[in-house]
Amino acid sequence: MTLWQRLKRPPWRTLLLLAALLGVAGLAYLAWSPGERVADGRDDTGSNGIWLQHGWLGDDAWFETNGRDPARFRSAEKIQQLRTQLTRHGIKYVFPHLCPCLPDGSITAHDPVQMERFLDGFSSISVLPWIGGVHDESAHPGVKAWRARFTSSAAALLTAHPRLAGVHVNIEPMPEGDSDYLVLLDELRATLPPGKMISVAAYPPPTRWHPFPDVHWGESYFREVAKRADQIVPMLYDTGIKWQKPYRKLMVDWTTEVLAWSGGKPVLLGLPAYDDAGSGYHNPKVENLRNALRGVHAALANGKPASYGGIAIYSEWEMGGEDWKALDEEFCKSRGNVD
């Protein structure tokens, strides 16, 4: 019996067929190119955002508890350095951390002198403190008294520091369909001083790649939240995906969906720049700025909807040299020197 005759008989016939199928699938994956590289800055609106660390506004107790040095933050020089770097990269909105709120709903303490110093340095950038907390731990939107304290505390913050542009609300996890959250946003709108923004950290659409419904919002609920917000910032990461191309394709789909679902409200696409390797929900070799941006560019290739406001980076305190380089090479317009 020849070798070819043997290969045509079981089990070799089945093994050859499987090998051929795997080979075709492998070639198809290699040829698959779901993203697009853009180096000319066409998708950089100059109205991007970034989440900032607690130290920029935190009070003395926070520094003492966490063993941090306030000198890293509390000077006009440090603030100027940060502002210059952000302005060079088209950042218009910053979300400095003031979480978690206290059990009664009060926003966590800040240093008022530093707040004004920070606002002095960020006069050309919209500052929206990042408020909220962990659902059912520090945040209880289903409790009327908690909501009342949370909204009045936010209003008091904006009244005390009128140069603040508004607040950035982030309560996690926030299950789809939670009507108490919608009530909270309505009450916040009614309580805040006129003209102040409500920015919301939102969840991305459901996907087969990440079947965890408590961290995804369907179209109907996404639209209900967007109705109550002035700006919506979907967090397009923490998927647990282990391969670059599927995440890039997911970014194409998510970008298209959230821009269509916002009801015309401006959307900043929340992109990952952090390292939680080993967490199970994030692989920095997959979920990173360079890879995410290629998915965004592909989604915008046929035109940018009016709802596209730019991107938002999570987070400033994790951004290293390679992250800034990726942002320059894959997204930003050249702005030269910025004072």
C-alpha cells in the first residue's frame, strides 16, 4: 500500500481534513485586517478627555492615608507641566478623581486651595470632578436619602468652585435597566447650578466576546442615560479578550454603535492605557491605545457622525512614554510647542 493510499484511509483521512481546515482558518486570520492605521490626525478633534488621579485635588487626609507626597501635585509648576502635556495631545476635558463618595452620599473631601490652584492652571480646559463609587458599597442610587445627599453635595462643590465645568459620574457596576440610576441623573440635573455639565462614564454594548450583562448596556438603556447627560464616555475595555484582532474588530463595532445610540449627545470613546496584566479582565498587549485606535479609525473611515467628540484615555497616572508615543503616532495632530 502506497503512502497516499494509507493517508486516504481512517484515521489519517480525518486528520488530513482537520489539518487542511486549520490551515485555511489560519490563513484567513492572517489575512483578516479589521483595523486601520491613521497617522495624519484626521480623527483628532482636539476635544479629547482623560481620567486624572486623586492627588490633583485630594485633601491632606488622602495623602496621609495613602503615603503619597503632596509636593508631586500641589504647585503651579506641576500643574503647568500636566496642562502642557495634555494640551499638546488635544485634551479638552479632564476628570480628576474624587471617588468614592462617603456612605451617606457626600462627595469625598478635596483641598479647596489646591482646587483653585488647579483651576488657575487649567483655565483653557474643562474640569469635571469624577464622582461616584462602587454600587451597593459606597454608592446607593436606590436609596432616596443617599441620592439627595449625593446631588446636594455635587451642587455644593460646583457652587464653591464655579469655574468647574460640571461633574463626571461613574458608579460601577451599573446593571443595564437600573431605573434608580436614571432617577439619580434626573435629580442631579434638577439640583446642579444652571449651565453645568453632566458627563457619564457609560458601559459598552453587549457582545459575544464578553458575555457579562452587568457591565454592558443595550441600545434602549444607553439612549435613556444619554438623554440625561451632556456628554457620554463609554468605557471600551476590560473585555478579557486575549487576541489583538478580535479586540480591534470589537472596537469597530462598539464605536459605530455608541455613536449611533447617543441621540446626538457628544461621545468621548473611552480607550485603555493601563496595565492590569494577570487580572483576567484585561490584557495590556491587546487592550492598549495603539490597538484600540486602529479599530476607532476603521469605524470612522466612512465619515464621522456629529456625535463623535473624540477619545478619553484611562488613565493619566498609567500613561508612560510608549503610550504617549502611540498617541502621537496613531492619533494626534501635530500641535508643536504649547505654552
